[in-house]
Amino acid sequence: MDSFYIGYRDPLFGIIVFFLLVFIVSFVNYWWSVYKEKDEEKSIQKFIKKFQVESLDNEYKIIFEDKNLTLDTIILLAKSYEKIGQYEKSISIYLYALTIYKKRAQKQNILFLLGKVYLRVGFLERAREIFIRSLKISPRHKDSLKYLTITYELLKEYAKAKEVLDALEELDVDVSKEKTYIESMMILKSDMSNKEKEKKLFELTSLKSTQRVYFEFILKNKDEVDFERIRGFDFRNLFDIFWRMSIDKFDVSFAKEDKFLRDILLAKGVLRGDIHSDIFELEILKHLKDADYNMADLNFEYFCSNCKNSYPFYFSRCPNCHSIDSCEVIPQLMRKDFSERELMVG
């Protein structure tokens, strides 16, 4: 018995026990990771079958069989199809790549890119499912979290979008603009009274886009607009709304004090006087009015200051680069009869 205690106190015995424990832990950890990897692989294969669109042509299968082909090359091929609008081929390539590339980082990257294609073509439910699947592999992947937020936003699931934004915030990503916009959407969708909604929406008007949300809300739900309340707003971002707004909604006395609003009313012929506007289109319209030519009007395009793309509709989040608050409202001169025809078609 004494010999046992002597052995127990021997430093060599402690070292043996230590290395034995390390071996056991490593052995268990290794086989657990092997089991998890096989389980994940089965799960991925089952997941892929839900999204299969079309089988790859034989020529592409032959390309995939090239052992020297890198994932970057495959991604480049898929993106080239996406760029020319052949989204089904792009999706099929990503799905096939998932059956070949086994590493977690590779699968996560492929799933993320696949989700982006589905989002781009408007398959929002599929995009959401794929981004969630991507995050199961890498829960801290910032881009997947960002695009999942956008997907929830487009699905009008604003509470879930806010939860994902909270996760991004924990990863030290600045999502202040996104959170402000999402909160304004949550208020609009809530069961609050219109009075409560107006109060809450006004508290969030730190962004151009939320100023527009607030302004559209009061135009729809109130008989009069309190222009003093919105004095600090970016009126250029509301240019199209002011131009199309009924004159009886204007506070003319306020408009006379604000150069931008005054120029709009001068161009419309509501006010009389000289115009010296930094907006060329308003000056032209005013001079045409003075010459009794009433067939000119304004149309608008909406330009993203971040990615430089333009659209025929206003956006709070750019459809291309997904930036918040990057929309610029650009006026365009056109014939009135043409603009009326366009509105009728729309």
C-alpha cells in the first residue's frame, strides 16, 4: 500500500497521467469531429436536393472532374453566368460545387454566394434558408449576417432583421443606419395608433430615408402638413413628392421662406417672381411657364451615390449594393403628355 502512495507521489507518474488524459481528450475530439463532419456532409447532401434546378451539361461535369480545378475558378465560372443573367446555370454550378468541395470554409463560401444569387433573382425564402445554413457552418460570418438581414427586410420580417442586426453589432459592425430604418418599418407595421406612429417615426428622422417615411406617413394620414416640424429635413430627398403633391397641402408662407420650396412653386406657376435656382430643370420650367408653354413637366430618376446605379423608383436601400440612405433624387425634363402616358401605363 505504501508503495502505491510512493508511486502516486512520483513526478513521472503525474506526467504519464497528464499525457494519458491529453491522448484521451484528443482521441475523443478527433472522432467526434469526424462524426460531425460526416453528419454535416449527409445534411448538406440532403439540403442540396431541395434546391436542385437542372443537371449540369456533360461538358461542365468534365470540367469539374479536373483535379487541378480550384474553387476560385468554379466561382468565376458561376459568376460569369450570373453576370449575363443565366442564373439557373450559376445556381447549378454552386450546388454541384457543394457536392465536391468538403472543407467547411469552402462550403460556407459556396453557400453564401448561392444565397446571393437567389436573393438577386427574388427567391427570398430560398435565400433565407441558404444564408441560415451558411451561418450554421460559420455563425460569425459578417457578410452572411448582412445578407440575411436584407432578406428578412425584403420579406418584411423586421423583428428578425433587427435580431440579426443585433448580432452584427456584437461583432463591432456599425449598423446604426440599418437599425434606424428597420425600427421605422417596425413602427409602420405595428398596431400603434396613427398619433403614436407619427411621434415614434419623427424620433427616427436622423436619416434621409426615414425622413421620407415620416413625410409619406403624414401625407397619407393627415389633412395638413406641419412644415415647421420638418424644417430640418433634407427637402432635396423629397423633391419628387413635393413636385407631385397637391398645392393645397403646401404651406405657401413657409415655402416663400425656403428657397428650394419657393423655386418649386415658381416653376409650377403658383408663385410669381424671378427664379435663380441651382436646379436647371426648375429654371427652364419657370421660363417655359412665363412663355405660356405648359407641355413641359418633370420626371425623376433615383441614383445611388455609392454604386452609381440609377433606377426608376425610390429606394431606401440600394437594390444593387444594398447601402442605406444613398438615394439621390434627380429631376429630368420631359413632355407632359409623355409623362402622363407613362403614369397611366405604370
